[in-house]
Amino acid sequence: DFTTKDKIIVGIVGGDGIGPFITAEAQRVLEFLLADDVKTGRIVFKIIDGLTIENRAACGKAIPDDVLDELKTCDVILKGPTTTPREGDPWPNIESANVAMRRELDLFANVRPVCVPEKNIDWTFYRENTEGAYAVGSKGIHINDDLAIDFTVTTQDGSDRIIKAAFDYAEKSGKNKVTVVTKANVIKTTDGKFLDAAKAIAKNYPTVEMDDWYIDIMTAKLVDEKRRSSFKVMVLPNLYGDILTDEAAEFQGGVGTAGSANIGKQYAMFEAIHGSAPRMVTEGRGQYADPCSIIRAAGMLLEHIGYQEKAEMLQKALDICGLYEKKLVLTGRETGATGAEYADYVMETLSDP
Amino acid sequence: DFTTKDKIIVGIVGGDGIGPFITAEAQRVLEFLLADDVKTGRIVFKIIDGLTIENRAACGKAIPDDVLDELKTCDVILKGPTTTPREGDPWPNIESANVAMRRELDLFANVRPVCVPEKNIDWTFYRENTEGAYAVGSKGIHINDDLAIDFTVTTQDGSDRIIKAAFDYAEKSGKNKVTVVTKANVIKTTDGKFLDAAKAIAKNYPTVEMDDWYIDIMTAKLVDEKRRSSFKVMVLPNLYGDILTDEAAEFQGGVGTAGSANIGKQYAMFEAIHGSAPRMVTEGRGQYADPCSIIRAAGMLLEHIGYQEKAEMLQKALDICGLYEKKLVLTGRETGATGAEYADYVMETLSDP
Ligand SMILES: CC(C)[C@H](C(=O)O)[C@@H](O)C(=O)O
Ligand SMILES: CC(C)[C@H](C(=O)O)[C@@H](O)C(=O)O
């Protein structure tokens, strides 16, 4: 519980590409909203700038040791996108920094809200964030030149804690419905375990209805205008959560509009769900990167550390500014607003909504 | 090559639930279209009715041995949906008959077209059909009560043959573009192998453009009206193919509207991609089951055995009748047409388009 804490350390991790540009704007907005508590020293920002692809490549690790130590001194982290090396890139084939951070800090709940009132969409996804197809990282096996194997790992505790988090939220928010998404008709051992865990836990929540669907048909149901509004809270193993939340975010305007909370027992990390867009930076357009998604993530961070009211103010301001941003583009400003102009407008809107 | 064959044996597998109802209607349509060649004995239908959940449960096998022997006497198979047991069902936890048949008959290419001209959609999916997350069937391991493991298996040959099939089709159809969909940024070993295989094969097709995307963002791109028409031919590992084709079919009117071809070197099987809807049968509404999807599959079967012209006639008739079916529902006929009425209308339309 953060309300009783004297000091909250907020780590700011720029990441790669457009990351440092947009995180700086999100930090400005946080400083603006938390000005009083920054002055008293209750809120302390800590810039962690070592999580770059260059540093990671140099030490061959998804997270350099000194960066991991720094991360562990923070109570909460706001993180910009990081580049995941792919074949053909000049970097060694190291694991995604996102995936490694989620595991190293045991951030087991990836919570992603998607809300589009005019489409009757109000979804909250609880994605399991540390195991499943992501559990063993890059440690699959090339048995020989012909045969490659990867592993999916599901534990009882790992399933229980994310499923409980989803049911707790469904109960306290009054949404009272949880949909469990697996592919237990084929991936019987691990997804079967996850589904069984959900059925057992559901018994402890008599006011919450549970249903379950397979991930294939679930991607179709989100498209179906008649059926999609029946879904409220969804809980999914890691890979299905990854897939379904990108599709879902598209109905809200794309992955660039969605924030993502990665929550564990000890730490919590908030991020945009889009990529690091390195080309924007090499082409000199980094200052035009849209900070909307990471500012949404900053709003989730505020809520997490106990500033509910300010979090709501910010979400409302973003709803207004989202439209403004579109207007700037529509009225012919080639590149839209810069990230700084956008953040300024968010702060003006906060002062005078 | 079927054109030089004196005799083609077409197996008809009813399956479970509404399966026998709709397959019978599809067979009537095939008999109507192939009447001449049925008379001469070139086309022989062979009813295989042992692939029921009761039989499978009794012998504890996804496909009873005698049924598998019968299937192997056929050149092509038209298959109704089969029930996959789930927990709580009165059946033992045997593997899906679909999945087993694809593997036992080595039907490595699952080809699923989705075409919606008015939405500018013309997609053909080449789903790898025998390996990936489906390779080891129900043989995942419960290490102990807390820990479950499943396996994903990708082979060089298994990747090469499906990727080549996709590129061959892209070349000969003049679509000239293949999109490879993986999650190689996380599932690095197996999906990495698949993606590498695609890059190597692409070099042999200088006229075909290749791009690649991750499955998460791909589900978003299909929703995006501006970007989705840029996709033509997609090739995917098994699980992503399963997921993305259900989403894609939704734009065409749902999984009930899509046919699916499962093609191997020796055998080929054609099926609807919807389920067996056992409740329709227990509630006495089996005759109202919509045979549209399985008749589409029958059209793919016709094309496969060398009756291109008849296949096209049938696809056109189905496009016309699809509208008629909707009209029946809209004008207030509670249950719509029966499957038999629908098949009759398809045949009338074939006689007088
Ligand atoms: C960048 C990638 C490793 C990551 C994931 O797969 O989880 C991203 O897609 C996400 O959803 O946060
Ligand atoms: C029924 C199920 C086993 C099957 C699959 O997962 O392949 C189905 O969803 C499909 O797409 O044909």
C-alpha cells in the first residue's frame, strides 16, 4: 500500500529509438501533476538510461546487471519501448528486454484496458506475464539442423495468481464477469492446467460469472459488433494475451493508444505497447513521436501509487487531447504536433479542463 | 495429377453432431455436379461413418484403426466437424480427430481463402498443419502437481514444404506477395527457424515480394481497413494459422462461411472450419444446420481433383445463395432454411444461374 509511504521512487527508463523522447514528455506531465509531492521529496524521479540496445549488445544480456540493480531500487518504473534484436540486425540475438524485465522483477500481471464507449467496448485484459510460451526465453533447443524445439511452461501458482487478480478486479469493479481464453482443446497439458485453475478459483467468487473460449474463435468474437460488448474482464496465458490485446487495441485506434501495466508483488512497471520506431529517430523525426500511449501508461502508474484522482484527471485530459492531436493532423500540419507540444496541451487541459 | 486417373474415390466422413446432416447435403451437391462421372464409375463416393465420438471414446483413440485404414483407401475426403472432448464431457480426454487426421495422413498444408470483394479483402492463408504447437498432440508433461510443460516442434522439411506451397501459389496466381507471420522475437528457436526458412526460399522466387510480421500486430492489421488489403498470401506456423484464420473468416461472415483444404502429397481432406454443434442435434434442429461452409469445402475438393470449371460454378452459386439464405432469415423465417432446402437452392442456381 503506497498511501502510507514517505517516499516513492519512480524510475524513468527511456529505452531505445523514440523511447527517450516520449518518456521525457510523460515525466514532464507526471512532474506537473505531482509538483507538490515532488517538492516535499515524497516523489523522487530516478533516470535510468542504461537500458539501450548498445549497452545490452555490449554485455550480451537482455538487462545489464547494473541496470537491473538500479531498477530494483525503484518502487515503480515508467519504461519506454526497447528494441528487440532480430536477424539481420547488427546486434547479437539477445532476449527482449521487456520479457526479461517482466520475469526478473516478477511482474506477473500485465493489465491492459481497452475502452471505446461509442463502440460499447469496455475490456480489461489480465495477461499472465512471466510464463507460458515466454517462460524459457531464448532457451529453446536446436536438436540438430532439421529439428527445433521450444517449451511452454505453466505452473499452478503462476496460473492462480493472475486468475485471482482478474476475479478480484471483476468483483470490485462490479463488472462481475471473467472470460478465460486458452487453446485447451489442443495445448491440453499447460492450457488445460490454466483452465482447470480458473474453474477452481471461480468457485470462490459466487457473484462473478465465468465463461471460457478458445483463442482462435475469441479473435473472431472481438470483431463481431453484436457479441463483443458481452466481454468485460479477460484472463489469458502469456502468448494469447500478447495476441488478443494488440487486436483489441486496434478498435481504440491502434497499439499506439494503449497503456500497459506490469504488476508484481514488489515492483510495477508501466509502458506503451508500441515499438521503439528507430527509423523515426535516424530520420530526425524523434521529437514528433506521439507520447499518447506512454502518458496513458503514466496515468496507470499514478493510479497504482495511490493518486486515483489525478489519474482520472489525466485520463480525461488525454481523451480530450486525443481529439486535438487528430485535429492538428487533419488541419494539414504535415507531421502533427511534436511530442512536447502534445504534452503542453495535456498540461494546459489539466489546468483548465 | 488427377486428370489422368480412371477412378477417384471420394470419402465422405460425417463426423459428429450436425456433421452427418451437412455432409449429406454437400454430397448431394457433388453428385449433382459430377453426375456423368459418377455414372461411368470414375467418381466413387465412399461413406465412412465410424469417426464418431462414441467410437473414438470406446477405443480411446483419436481415429479408430479401422477408420484410419478406410481413410487411406480414399483419394480425397470430405469431412464434417468432429467433437473434441473437453473436461466435464462424458468422454475420455482423447486428441482432436482433426489434428490426428492431419498428422496421420500428413496433410501438411491447410489452405484457407477469405474473400470479401466489397471490403477489398482477398486473402489466402497457408497454415502449416502438422507441427508447431500441435506436433506432440496431448503428450505434454505434468512434471508434478505444480508444473506442466508443452512442446513446440519445427522441422526444416516441415517449414520448407509449406513455405514453398505458399510461394508457388503466390507466383502462379499472380498475387506475387507472401507475408510470413511468426512470433520470432520471443519464440526464437522454432519461429526463428520458420522465418529463416522463408527468407531462404524467397530467394528462389524473384517475382514474389516477401514481408514478415509478428502475429500480435498482424491480428491488429487485419482489423485496419486501410492496411488490410495489402495482404495477399500469408504463411504461418500451425497455431498462428489457427488463430488468424478464425479472425479473418469473421470479415466474411464468420467461421461458418469458410471452407478449409488440408492437403498432403498423397491425401487431401476438405472440411468446414466450424464445430459440430451437438446441441442443435439434441434439440432436434440438426436438419436446420447450415451446410454453406462444407459445400464451400466441397468446391475446394472439386478444384483439387481437376474439376476447375465446376468448382467455379459452385463458388458462384454459393455467393448467390449466401444472400438468399440471409434473406430467408431476415424475412422472418425463424430458423432459416433447412440444410436440404439450401442445397436444393444451390442446385437450382447451378442449373439456372
Ligand atoms: C515486444 C514484445 C517482446 C512484447 C511481447 O511479446 O510481450 C510486446 O509485443 C508486448 O505485447 O508487450
Ligand atoms: C477443432 C480444432 C482442433 C481445430 C484446430 O485447432 O486446428 C480448429 O480450430 C481448426 O482451425 O480447424
